[in-house]
Amino acid sequence: MKLGIIGGGAMGEAIVAALTAAGIAEAAQIAVADVAPERPRYLSERYDVRACESNAAAATGVDYLILAVKPQDFERAAADLKGRLSADATAVSIMAGVPIAKIEALLDTRAVARAIPNTPAQIGEGMTVWTATAAVGEPAWDGLRQIFAALGKEAFVPEERYLDMATALSGSGPAYVFLFIEALTDAGVHIGLTRELASTLALQTVAGAARYAAATGKHPAELRAQVSSPGGTTVEGLRALEAGGLRAAVMDAVIAAFEKSKALGEGAK
């Protein structure tokens, strides 16, 4: 599998690290370009990938061209890439808010996949939701699944509109969880724990609860009921959360992020 990566930032590096660690692509088969030349040099030194001085060089002869630049930088990058992809190559975008139609037009290609990974992909615990155009053939699909699975879990959706929904839930979701962890930690400090201990308790509680839910496959409401003894401390805490509107606030956050994602996509057309 030969890959070109345009953008050597955090997500670009996460892809390099995941694919080489999993043996999906050899380091020598990965080429990286970035507007900041020190990034490809750094990735070359650390992972033995090929550092390229231009976007066009990174796109030459690849099976997949991963677009990992900031959305506002895409048009400038596309000017170097238009017409560079071979007929059997697939452009793979992980840019938020840039619709497939724009990628097709600016790169002059119809084989496009668009994915929404999230930040835990940087440690192989990500969630990537993706879709692809009809021009992406079956062999390329298999490669796409391997790429995204190396970052964590992956889920294909049949229409691009679902990516705005994924952006709002799993794309932005880590920030919601980080805020909850921060609040748990602050609450622990408020009642008398040291910040170090409160942070350890909060982090492991969230991580352990998520793994337990995934392992059991039970509905979250059933798991919550298991912890909630009648008249106990947990019931009292849950009552306070419901009174504070936690459930509604989380729903409002996802809906607000969804509407913003749609608006950004419409503005980028």
C-alpha cells in the first residue's frame, strides 16, 4: 500500500504511526508533505517515512492520498495536486467541513473517501466514520477499512450527510468527555481530595465505565441501575445531575455541533 499524506500535523502523524505499527504500510511506502518543512523531516527521522518538499511529489504514484490539512488550507494545497492522482488512486479527506463535491472539483478526481476521525485516534483508540463515492472500487474499500481500523474503530455510512452527525457526536464528543472529567476532578478537590488523586479517580472512572459498557453490551440505563442502590449515594447524585439538566445539556451540545457542522459544509461548497 503506497500512501501520500498532505499535512504532517497531529492527525497526519497518528496515521503514520498507526499504519507502520500495524504493518499495513511500510515506512518507505509513505510520503509526507507539509507547509512547514520541519514536520516531514521530523516524521522521516522518527518513522523513516519519505519527506517530500512538495505536495505534488507526495501524491506521485500513490494508492491513497490522505488530505490532513486544515480546511482553510485545502484550496492552496489542491492547486498543487489537481490532476496529479493516477486513475486508480483514491483521495482520502479527514478535513472537517469540506464536502466531497469540492474535493472532486479541486482535485479533478471522482474517487474520493471522506472520513471523520477523532482525537483518540492518536493513541489507536479513535472512532472514524467514513463514506466513499461510487468511483472507489472494492479493492480500495478494503484498504480504506484497514487504514481507519488502525486508528481504532471504523464505521461506514452510505451518505455524506451522516458525517455532520458523526462530527457532532464522535468528532466533538471527546471535548464533552474532557469537560466531564474536568468537572469530576474539580468536584473531588472541592470535597477534600488532592487534585492528583481526584484526577486519577476521575480518569479511571470514565475509562473503566466506558470499557465496562463496551464489554457487557448492555444498555447504559441498565448499567446505571446496577450502580444505583435504593436510597443510596448514587441515586442522590443522579438526582442532582437530572435536576441540573445534564441529559438535556448533552443533547443540546450535540445538536448545536451538528447544526454548526452543516453550516460549515454549506459555506464550503
